[in-house]
Amino acid sequence: MKQWKRFTSAALAAMMAVSLTACGGSQQTADTSAAKEGEANTATTAAGSNEAQSDVPEFKDLKVGEDYTDIKADLKFITQRTDLVDTTFKTYVEEFQKLYPNVTITYEGITNYAEDMITRLSTGDWGDICMIPMQVKKSDLGTYFLRFGAKDELEKSYIMLNDKSFENDVYGIPSVGSAQGVVYNKKVFEAAGITELPKTPDEFLDALQKIKDNTDAIPLYTNFAAGWTMTAWDAYISGSATGDADFKNIDLVHGKDPFTKRDDMTGPYAVYYTLYEAVARGLTEDDPTTTDWEGSKPKINNGEIATMVLGSWAVTQMQEAGDHPEDIGYMTFPITVDGKQYATASPDYNYAINVNSSADNKIASMLYVKWLTEDSNFAYDQGGIPIVAGAEYPDIYKAFDGVELVINNPAPAGEDNLFNDINTDSEIGIESSADTVSKIVEAAITGSPTLDEIMANWNAKWTASQEKFGAIQ
């Protein structure tokens, strides 16, 4: 039976909620300053968005299939899931139109989603529904997106609302949630003679070495060329590596030298050590620059790849990519804290509605988002955690029995933007820039700089930004 971390939010604790960082498309990001040049073109400010809210009903009060059944709207939905535009999403639109026949929905998939979308947001004229780019500051959410309602009210029905909320206003509804772990091929592990799943970085590296010595499979596939897959490693440095729901918004933001190596091999250093050493020891693909994201799915399915470090959202995709779905397993990231393993849990991309859309388009968009969240089965289709409070989880999460899933607690009052400010100013780019983790791979290939040197550089930059924003305790 799963054990659940107690959170400071009473509502989340009551719901025993978990969440996830996941992604089905590119998450390579750019600073929101890139959008500032076009900000003058944005028709609405944060204050204006509150005024725009008066022309639509409350999201929590909408009843899909009962309210506004005659509404007419032509919606454009921009998504990072390019792989689902002509399949799953097409089916969803057809199902939704059985309830709302006068609403048309056109999906547009973007491969380089974060960079392209942040540019489009600055124009104000990008469509009606999108997935919020990760680099949008919380204080800017109301500039671009319609308010769904008060967080303390919506938390009665949905989980994982912290990420895209600001001052108790919710601007994004998570599409799914998931836990952070490692996708692996069970048959390859068996062939390599691995009888127990590794629980520490060195045990994992030893397992990868056995795979290299005893099979023809690539032990760890980085998917380096995809870019966004490098930021996936950042998702493990908080709950998975520390077991602490306050680490990201308290310890990392206010603590001294958070990237320093710990004697017990926990914390951020241990995560990046796992990647650096795997590459340095030749336990990854021969040429990272030639990796292929779509091509990697059938390869792990048929045993050509042994492991990939990705959120649980990826499991379904790997299972469906070939004839051996039963060979795909999911395990906790190999870090143990005081004898126990944890897994970070967080929301994937959040649905958001253009604050500049017409009143009818806003209402139709809200109805579709609510249908996606409550009725589409998207979470189950993708192996994700449902966002509706109290919903059952897909069978994949049985692999995490005995593992404590940890969702990051929200930042303290008045510090909503502090992590983002330090992260951007320091140019570390945790979960927002592929370049930073990519340089770890590049350094491991050449042997210079060492991981200790990289982490010392990160600490220096992070400290300087902490001091700049008054975050040093």
C-alpha cells in the first residue's frame, strides 16, 4: 500500500494527493524576458484579467453536458503533445462534440513548445487554450490567462494546483500528474543477472555495468538530442533525492550551497552524479547527439535499451511502442534517504485559457478543460495520476508500493517568485533550461570539468543570486 507524505496544505493532506513533472513534448525553455518585448501588444494586464473574469461563470459551478449546450465557439488549442493531435485528441473532440455540437476545436502541436509558445503569448493572439510554458512567472499568470477560481475552493475537487496559482487564484488546471522514476526493460535486467532493483546511485551504476557486460542493450539512454529530456533529471533533486516536501521552496531557495556532495549520497549532487558517471563510464549511447526520442520507444520495448530516466507518464508510451509491453517496468530513482525511498510527484503541463478570448470562447474552453479533466480518461490513457480528488490511480503505480510520494509544498507567502528569480538570475535553469544538464553530459564525455567543479560553480552562482534577492537565511 502506498504511503503518502503529509503536506502543509490541509486540503492536499486530506486528499492524500500526489503530483508529477512530466511532459510528452519539448520542455526546453527560455526566460520570460524573451516575451517582454511584445508585452505592449498584450491586450490585458493582470488587473485587466480580473475584469475579464466577470463575463464568464465560475469554473467550479459549470456542469458539463448540462450547461451552455447550445453555445457556439471555434476554439484553437495549442499543445506540446504532437504525438496525440491526430489520434487521441481527435477522438476527444468527437466525444466532446456529442455534448456540444456547435463547438469546433482545432489542435496545433508544437515540437519546440516552450520557446515558441512563450513568444506567442506576448502577442495575445495565439488561440484559446494552451499548456502553460514552465518559465512563465506566477505573478505574470493573470496577464495571459483566465482565472479558474480560488485555490482553496478548487482544491476541494482537484489536486496539484500549486504550480500555476498565484495569491490563491488558479490560472492552470493540470492535465495529469505523475511520479518520477526510471523506465526499464525487465527482460534485459533478468538477462544481465540483476535480481534486485538498485537503491543507490552506485548500485544503479553497477547494474548498468552488468547490462553492458552481459547484454547487447544500451544500459542508459539519455535522449540527449531531444533537449527537454535533459531537464527531466532536475525533477529528481527535491522529493526523490531528499524525501522532503519543503526542499525545493525552502532548503534550495534559502539553504547554503545546495549542490554540495552529501556523505549519504542524497540531494541534488547524487542525481547529477548518477548521470555524470553513467556517461563517463561509457554506460550510455555512443553518440548522444544522435539520439532519437520517437525511435527510443520501440527500442526499449524490444530490449535494445535497458533504462531511461523519465516520469511515469512515459511508461504507457513505451509499452505501446512494440510487441512487448509486459517487459516494460518502472522503478524508483536509485536514492535512499535514511533507509527509505521516495519519489517526487508533480503536475504535468497545465491547461490554460487565453484571457483575451471572446466570452463564448472562454466559456466553451472552460467546458472543454473540465471535460478533459473529469471525463476524458486522459490520465488513464497516458498512465498518469488523475487530477480529480479521490480518483483511483492506474495500475502502473503499484510499482511504487512502499515508496513515499512527495509533492513539493508551495512557497511561503510572499515568495511565489523567489525560486524562479534565483533560478533565472543564476542561469542554473533548473527544470527550465536543457543547456545546464546538457553540459554535465558534455563534461562527462570529455572528462572536464569534473562534477565537483561543476557543482562548485553552480553553488557560487546560486549563492550570488540568493544574496541579490535577500534569500540567504
